[in-house]
Amino acid sequence: MADKETQIKILLYGNALDFACETLGVKNMRYHKYSEIFTVSEEDVYEYTLIHGIPQSESTGRYSLDEGFHYFEEEGNWYTFFRERGYIYNEKNFGNDELGRKYIVQTLLQLAGTGLY
């Protein structure tokens, strides 16, 4: 079993499917559960981001044209949206740092596809 910090980094920055397959030593996850690999909770991931920050990249910012989940902080507010085929939808604005961070962490975990949210 990987330590908590490694698990959290994989969930936030890496490929959970590849990690799970490598850790289990199987070709796919069809007959396995992510709970066999990941023992961290959503709250563990959130607490990690309080210390280390939320993953940031150019592709998640306001001006990125990349598709997917975008989020950025500006003047104490968190802004989030999804971009698909050039369209923006599900825009959110969080004036509360905690609510914004929790939404971003939950969404990142959902997008990781592990069911850990």
C-alpha cells in the first residue's frame, strides 16, 4: 500500500488508473476496486491542499482554451468552469476560500474516476 502523500499526489497530479494497475499488478481495474489501492479520504486530500496548494497549471486558468475543468484564484475568489468544444458551462464563483477549495478538490477527485468522493 502506498503512503497517504503518494496516493494524494497521484489523485491530484497523476493517472489513478495506471497507478492502480501498477500497484495491483493487473492489466485493468475491471475486477478490482480503487478502495483496494487508495485509502485516503476526500478530507485527507483537502487538508493536503491547505498545506501544499491546489494543483495549478496554465491549462486550468482563465484564459486557457484547453478543454476540461478550469479553476483559478483571483483577488481571494475561486472561479471554476468546464470548457468543452469551445463552450464554457457550469461556471461558479466562490467568495469563500474553503468552499471554493472543497469544490475543486471534490471535482478533481470525481474526474480521477476513483469514486473517492
